Amino acid sequence: MKKNLRTSGLIILLILCFASVALAGTIGKGRATIFNNNEGSAKSQATRNALRNAVEKGVGLLLNSQTVVKNWAVLRDEVYSSAQGFVKNYKVLRDERQGDVWFVEVDAEVATVSIENKLQELRILHQKMGNKRLMVIYHPLHPNALEETHSSVLSTFTAIQTEFNQAGFRIFDQQSLDNVYRKLKQRGMAQSSVADWMKIANENQVDILVEFEMLASRTRRNSQYRFNAAKVNIRMRVHNVSTGRLISNRQSEQKQFTSARVGSFDWESDLSKAGIRAGETVTKDTISQVVNYYKMIGDIGNSYFIVFKNFIEDEEDSILDALENLDGFQSLSELKNTPNLLEIEYFSNMEKSRLRRKIRQACKRKGIRIQSKEIVGNRFVFVKP
């Protein structure tokens, strides 16, 4: 029996070793069109594409296809665009021209650990921001700030919301925000103060209020150049709604060179481009400050996916009540609540192993016996024994 166990262990070890070797060598294929017979440029681009293809395969080992599709824009900007940084070394297997296309194939050693660390970094706010709800408003204070209905303000507003959303914040939905604006105008409060907005945010269970304003100008062309520069300055301020504290006060300025006439459609389009870049830049900077703030005050927790199976409705209600009264509780969302199945997203600043014990103890105090069926990462599955 012992001999069989040793043999089985050896087989498993060999399988793991071969699996490790297989993961170390990843085939990546790339191609690039040759323009103006510039083979060097096409070869370089094809090599970059091949390395990117190898890194995409590395990401595929860590994420399922649905997650990749859902987070495509983030992966493209944060991982694929700097693919070579995730490749330890590579060997060229194919490097040749066929017609007007250059083909490259590489055997790459992809740093999957580095990719995994990067993916965790990109998801850190999803895991740790405690599912905080955030409201973004356009709140111009400067007399020369653009009107809220200006096209560049609207496009920048969307870009800012997208950045916060990708960082894991729950965004106060646009329809509800439009309703708030409409009610304020009906009350003659279109130019509401920050204090008014803080009150509105608090009434709507918002945790963080983000206000920004946008100023636009132009750098005039001189005798040497035919271009103007559409210049945008965005000022962003962030408040903790519960305390009223100013968390962040940042700004960003961006330019878009253009030959368009000021006020024309093309000019407004270029102004929007500058606004979007400024909005994305200042938002990323702001997010870092917000994260540091909540780290400082100890209000950052973890996100857990918890499943309860085979419990009756009354027991499920008692379980939810127990979870909401645990130390470190921040918030929870019921993802699915059907007979014999309860799935929730749970946010807490408690560590995983301690949380599992506390859940079992809390349920026991309520007369409900539960048994741990599965624990993978931050996913818990509890069943009725």
C-alpha cells in the first residue's frame, strides 16, 4: 500500500513538473503588413504582436473567456499594451516575409505570476473598496467654466464615470441623477452648493461625492505654425459624504492640436478629445488618493462570494440577519435568492479564515447548523448538513 502511495506521489510530481514546463513555453504568433517596403518596421510590429499573443494565452490560463470579454478594455490598456514586460525571454521560431506581410512566431516564457499580480492589482478596488457608492456631478464654480450641456463636458463626464466604474465603485445611475437635477431646477436650486449636494448624496445612500468642473481655452497659432491648441483644464474634488471631509482635490490639463476654426464642429470634437484625456488622467490620480484615504482610516475590506444551499426561507432570513450583524460588516447584495439557494456578495474588513468561523458561530447561535462545502479564494459554499 505504501509502495502504491509513493508511486502515485511520484506520478503526480512528474505531472506537475511537465505541466510547469508546458506553461513555461507559450507559442505566440504575430503578423504585420509591410508599408513602403519598410521590412524593419513590419518585423518589429509582428514581433510585438507575437509577444502580445503569447501574453493573451497567459491571461487565458488565469481568467475564463467571459471575464476576458467583460474586462477587455482594461486588459488591452493595462496588460496587452505592454506585453513585452510580461515575457521573461523568448525564442524566434519563424521570422519571414510572405508577399506584403511579415510573419513572426515565438516560443515565449510568459511570466504568469507577474500577470496574476497585475490582474490582482487591477481588481484591488473591486475586492477592497467595500462596494462604496459614488456620485459624480458636474459642479462649475469658476465663472468661465463650460456649461453642463456642452458636448465636451458630456463626453468627459462619461469618461470619468467609466474610470470609476472600472476601478470597482458603484456609480449612482444616470437616470436617478437626471431626476435629481430636474427636481433641483424645479425648486430653483440649479446652482446648488456643495452642502446641498452632500445632503442629496446622503439621502440617496451615496458614500462618496465627486464634483468636477471644466475650463476650456485655446493657444493661438503664431506665424511659424498653422495649428491652434484646444486646451482643457479639469478640476476634481472628492468628499466623504458621511463625514463631509474633502478627500482629494486634483486637476489635469490637456491639449489637442488642431487646425479647425474655433467654434466649428471639428474644434468641438478636438476639445472633447482633450477633455476625455484630462478626465481620465485626473480620475486615475484621484482614485489613488481615495484608496490611500480609506486605507488610512481602516475602512477598506474584502469582497466575498458566499453561497448557502438547502436552507428554508426563514433560515435564509436569519442567516442574512446574522451576516449583517457581524463585526467588520460593510455591505451585502443578494445576487440570487431562490428556494434552497442563496447567493450573496459580501463586503467585510474581516479576513477570510476568521470570517468563515464567525459565520458558523453566528448561525449556530441562531440555531442553524451549517457545514463548509467549498472554499476557493474568496468564495464560500455552505450547505445544510
